[in-house]
Amino acid sequence: MEGFNLNKIVRESVRKLQPYSSARDEYVSDGSEMIFLDANENPFDNGVNRYPDPYQRSLKSLLAEQKELSESQILLGNGSDEILDLIYRAFCEPNQDNIITLPPTYGMYKVLAGINAVENKEVLLTTDFEPNVNEILKVTDSNSKLLFICSPNNPTGNSFKKERIEKLLESFNGLVVIDEAYIDFSKDESWLSQLKTYPNLIVTQTLSKAYGLAGIRLGICYASEEIIGILNKIKPPYNVNQLTQQRALQRVLNQDLVDQEVQQILYERDGLIKALDNLDFVKELYPTDANFVLAKVDDANKRYQQLLEKQVVVRNRSTQPLCENTLRFTVGTPEENKKLIAILKEMK
């Protein structure tokens, strides 16, 4: 984005902030045996008696190598939700600035706006679930700090057209946050390759979906070194615990297994789509680049309850804009999908 100035985006209080310096900020082990008497820890070794690396260097080093980026372009958080909250707190002045979201989309963007006392300007997607670029730019003003784009989108499942996102990156006067929680299931290229081109671009990803680590809560933020530096100033000192770092490192090192599981999920997704398409009460299936399928049905409340009575939990998205009478089906294991399809076929 030509003429982008990060200093005009960051909050003045954050720009002037002197960050907290933890014991492990002041000393980094070189691998030698040291006697640590600096952090008031319990000295008896049980594997987790020491504070974790506050900057998760081992995991960042691996991710940087895989993504062909610098470690200084990566921030890790206690789930993507912590990362999103940090972005709000770094760049949005409460009761003054605003952000733009594109419903139907991930609900936490709106919740975090409320928590941080930031106005949320909602611009509905078009009827084919694409960003309405002209309307987005129309509602933008000098206090519009963040634009949230979820692609592939939740709950619709589709990836947004590249040219629309490029137009927004070039024209929006704040930061564009592209949430790629489901990118591993998509044929589209990640926007990580465009970080050098667009200094106002932030890309968030997660290990909760394709990597199967929802239980450890590990979110990833990729951006310029300058943006990551600002976020590091305000993050909690030890926001990613030692057990999470260890488990994430093991999983990321086993990329072949992750890729195999993704391929199986995609295969199962195709089978689920075919089965749903043959059901009379399913009125429309929406294109998906994620590990779920959004289906328009005759009566979402009725069908949701029928499935619940059979111990199957799906997501009723009917309260979302443009999603009347829709159910969202996450792709399960082959056995789970087989049971789901059998139940669906019996439903009247």
C-alpha cells in the first residue's frame, strides 16, 4: 500500500509504551548448564518448573523455515483469539476508532470490538458471499483502523476472489487482517506470499484446524517486523505455555502426517457433499474450501433438533445474515460421516 505509515495506525499510548521485561527477556540460555536464580521459580525439576521461552524461539524457527519468513515476522498466541485481541489493543483507540467486518463471518471479531469499546461497521457480503468492495470503501473513514477478512470464510466456506482482496489491500487506509484458519484445506495460495508487497497486511493462522491441536490453543500471526514488534510490546510475558510449545513443535515437525490427514478430510468432504446433494430437504450446498459444508435446508431448526436427538451435533447458522435455514456440517472421521449420512437418509 503506497504511502502506508504504521505510526499513524498504532495507538499513541502503545507507541510510547515501555514493555515489561521478564527474567527470560534479560537472559537467553546458550545451552550451557546454568544455575537460574533470577525468576523466583521452584528450583526442583519436574519438567515445567521453569518459565517457558517468552518468544517461543524453537517453534518460530521451524515455522519461519517452512513459511520462508523471518522469525521476527511471527507472533504466537494463546489461540488466534488472543492475537486478534492484541491487534485491537495495539491499533484501536477505545471510543474513537472503528473496525470493519463482513458478515456472515467469524463472530469473535464483533465480540472483541465490543470488549475493546471499538465501533464495528458491518458490511454484508454480496449474495454470492463475496466482499462488497465499493461499500466497504464507502463506509471507511479516517478512524477505520482494521478490516477483517476471513478467507476461506466461516461459516460460508468459500475463499474470496483474489482481485477483491487486492483492491482492499491497496485502498483501505488501515490494517487488513486476513484470517486463514482454514487455508490448509484450500487450493488457493496463502496471502503470506504478499507480506512484502503490502505493509498493511496481517495474516493469522491456527493449529486448531488442519493440525488437529484445538486443545492446546495455539494461534499464529504473520506480518511485517514492525507490526510484530508492536504486538510483542503488549503481549503477556509468557502467553504460550511450555506444554503447548512442545506439543506444537512435535506436530509441525510431522508435516507429512498432517498432509495425509488433510487429504483424507478433503476426500471425506467430497463424499459428504454428494450425500447431502441427494437429500430432498437440502435445498442448496455452498462451495467450500474448508473442512465443513454449509447447507441450506427446508427447516434448519427442525433438522438440527432431529440430529441432536440422534446424538449428532452440527451448527445451526440460521441467525447469521444471508444464512437463513442453514446448517454447517464439519467433516468428521470416515466412521462419523458414515453414521451421519445414514441418519440423514432416514430423516423425514
